[in-house]
Amino acid sequence: MPRLSYRRALTRALADEMTRDESVVVLGEDIRVAAANVTTGLLKKFGPERVRDTPLSEQAFTSFATGAALAGARPVVEFQIPSLLFLVFEQIVNHAHKFPLMTGGQCAVPVTYVVPGSGSRTGWAGQHSDHPYALFAHVGVTTVVPATPADAYGLLVSAIRCDDPVVVFAPAGALDLRADVTDPAPVPLGRGIVRRGGADVTVVAVGHLVHDALAVADELAGQASVEVFDPRTLYPFDWDGLVESVSRTGRLVVVDDGNRSCGIAGEIIATVVERVRLAAPPRRVTRPDGAVLPFAPALDRAVQPGRDQLTAAIQLTLKDG
């Protein structure tokens, strides 16, 4: 597998798992024609029994997937935009997530929800641009946000093989990234990775913002040594890995394409300061509080977190303490 886009890495993961395990089925709206360009070629290879278009009812096909999982299948459900998850929060959280707990572990619900979109995709306006991964982490649903093609492949494979529900967010800002992926393999859920070593400040970046963080680290190389930590899985979070990083650098900045209040950035900061004595106050770069993204692309870009805001946050943290 030479150069591979993030989007095609998701497709490859689906095809490989469907080949390996006949219980894996894919369903969602317009997936036979690959409207989101993630399920391309699956219908031709695996047929309509395992690649199923559904009616335009998120509640219906999400509940159907739960029932199919209880009956022995491993469904993968594709949502065209993250904002649709608000419609099915009940089905995922109260049904799929809680069935194993409420039956004393007598059943498994191995459903994977693949959610491409949001995150640097401009012009989709308020009802199509949410990034609600913090909601699923809050209630304890396994939640992953891959940043690279290799992780898109490896985390999706691990999600499909997991016996619990897993939500896989695939940010639009990463979907067309390409990279050399020579040895695709499962990536363990719950294990973060240091993308770039540094000594002065740890930047935790979520999803596509990992690449912005790496670019900022390069730009600041003459002024500061910036470590970039990619959590990959937001729940369960690799707290030990992050604490090890921050214990060395003594400073923390979090950049996250979610809203500020009750967001994952605040949770990361709160947990770290419980375990590490920092040399300076931590900072977070997020969407504005209660943000609803506007339709106009220029205004949309102004609302989403980016390199300029991250650079400023790092420089302020370095001046403090």
C-alpha cells in the first residue's frame, strides 16, 4: 500500500474487515453510490446483502444496527454529517451502549459508527457543522478521531473488531490527506502518540488539527521546542501518555475543533492539572463558546480554530510562569 488518502484508508479498512469477517455489514444513506466517498466499490465487491442503503431515517437504521448486532452481525453505520448524531443519541447511548451493562454482560453490541465531515469544511452552516465527540466521551462511549491515513485504517479496524459500540469521527480537514502507508495494521483503542518530540510545551491536538499543530511547531522551532501529542482516542483517553509528556515540558496547550464550554479541551486540562504541577497556566484553542458556524465561508473560517490562534496560545504560555 503506497500513497494512500485518509478517505481511501477508511474504504480499505472496511473492505479488509468485510473480507476477513462475513458478519461485518455496512449500512446507511446512499452508501451504495458512496455519497460520502467512503464506501466506494463495496457494493460491487460484497453485494447488496452486506452493503445496504437505508431509508432517510437515522433513528430507524441506527436502531436496526443495534438489533443486527444483538443477532450476531457486526454492523458499520455511516452518517453523512456529524450533526445527524443528535438525532440518534438515544439509540446509541441508551440502547447500544447500555445493553451489555443492563444484561450483566450477557450480550455484546459490536456496532461501529463512521462519521465523516465537519472540521475545516466551510460553508455547511449551523445544522451540518457540529463536532459532538465530547458528548459521546462524556457518557463513556468509545470515541476515536484519527488524524492520519494510517490511523484512519488502524483505528477503524480496531473499532469494527471491538465488541462495544465505537464512534469514529473522520474530520473533513483530514479526508483528502495522503501519506505513505506501507504496513497497515490495527491501532489499539485508548493509546495516544507523540507526533513530534519537544521540551518546552505540550500541544494536544485533536483530529485534523494535529497537522496544524505540527506546522506551528515547525514555525516556532527557532523560538521554542513544541511537543505534539495526538490522543487518537478521546474515550478511553491515554492519560498516562499525556501526563508523561506534560511532566517533561511543564506547559500545556490544547487545540480542539469543538465548542469551548464542556468541551474535550476543558476535560483534558482539568485532568492534567490534577496530576501534574505546571510551570504556567494551561490554555485552550477551540471554537467560540456556544458557536454555531455561519454559512459564509470567510466567517466560518474565522470561527474555527487554526494556526494563528494556536501560535498565540503557545507564545502566551511560554511567557507565563
